[in-house]
Amino acid sequence: MIRKLLLNSFLFIGIYCFPQVGINSNEPYALLDISSTNPNSPTAKDGLIIPKVNELPQFGTEKSQLLFLENHQSLQDHFYYWDGEAWQTFLDGFDRKVDDAVYVVQGTGYTNPNNTIKTVNLTSIHANNINGFHVDNNTLTVGKKGLYLIDFSSSLKKTGTPVNRATYRFSIYKNNSLIHTAETSIPNEEITATSVQTSFIQQLNLNDTFNITVEKITEVGSATFTSFGNHSLILNYLHD
């Protein structure tokens, strides 16, 4: 008889105590209902502390899993949730005039203008948050690890004779190794200009460097060319 009473007691507890849990609440309105000590005068101990980590796990277990990342080498302290495929962070806010994922590097002219291969000048960077990016000696240093869509555009002009058709190659280097090229050409005219625009995707690490050169590769003769307008190197952050 006693065993039967105990069994019925455990069944009662399992059925009627499982559905809802209240913390500081006698009448929980959800599976877990946490109420503040005083809504009008909260204390420092009100709230919920999410597990904190210095590195994100490679995978999560279930969608909606939540962690707080802090003291990471390149990522800001932030909440991250598992969406079933990757760790995602929450937006700090939304402003149509501001984009925290775009880094615009600009410059004009060439260094070593009389050389066969000229260095494309990069002198300034513009972003809502620089995040450790900087430009020095025509070299961009990356401040945030991740996958980027990279856009580059530039223009040049040729003056003087001989009037031969010419092709120009822009070369983009990461850590002094060639990763991308783009070519443009100008017709057989004495004074003329051309431009180049190219895009590619690249995985970047913290402190990777970028520099760019331009070279005349097909024209027969010694016609000079100079920079025309601004160079623009745009890094669009996609994800880590």
C-alpha cells in the first residue's frame, strides 16, 4: 500500500509540476517565467547571465542556443546564437545611413611614377567603425577576420606619343603574394583614359596586408600614363 502511495505521489509531481516554472513569480505565464525583484526599482542582481566563452564552438546543438563571446582576438564582445548552420550575432541597431560592414580605402596617384610597375597610392580609410583597420605606406592592414567581398576601381590616362593601343594590368597582393589581377586597355589615340573595376571574394585574417600595383603590359613604345581620379578599394564584410 505504501509503495502504491509513493508511486502515485511521484506521478502527481511529474504531471503537475513540470509544465511551468516561476522565479519570483507564483503564477508563471510561460514554461519559464522570471520576474524582477521590483520592476520600478530593480537591483544589480536582477536579470539573466548567459554562459560566457572566449571562443565559439565549431557547431551548436540546437537552433536558438545562446552564448556571450568576450575577449576574442578579433571579434567584439557580443551575444551569439546558433541558427542551425552558423553562429550569428544580434544587430546593435539599424540605421540606413550607417553600415558597420563596409571599409572604404582611397588614394590618388602612383608611387614610383617613372617605373615600369607603379604602386597604387592608398592613403585613407573610411568606415563607421575602423575596427583596427589602418593604412600606412600605401598598404592596408586588416583589422577583422572574416570572409569579404572586395571591390577595386581605378582610372588612368595616357598622354603624348607614340599613339599605340595599350593594355594595363592591376595586381592586388595579400601579404606580398598575388591574389587577383584585372586588366583594361585604351585605343590608339594620343590622349585618352580608361578605367578598371573588379570584384572577388577573399578570406582574410587579422593583420593581413593589401597593396596594389599597375603595369603597362602590351604597348610597344614609351608612352607614359598617369593616375586619373581616385583609387577605391572597398572591403565588404560578409561573415566570420
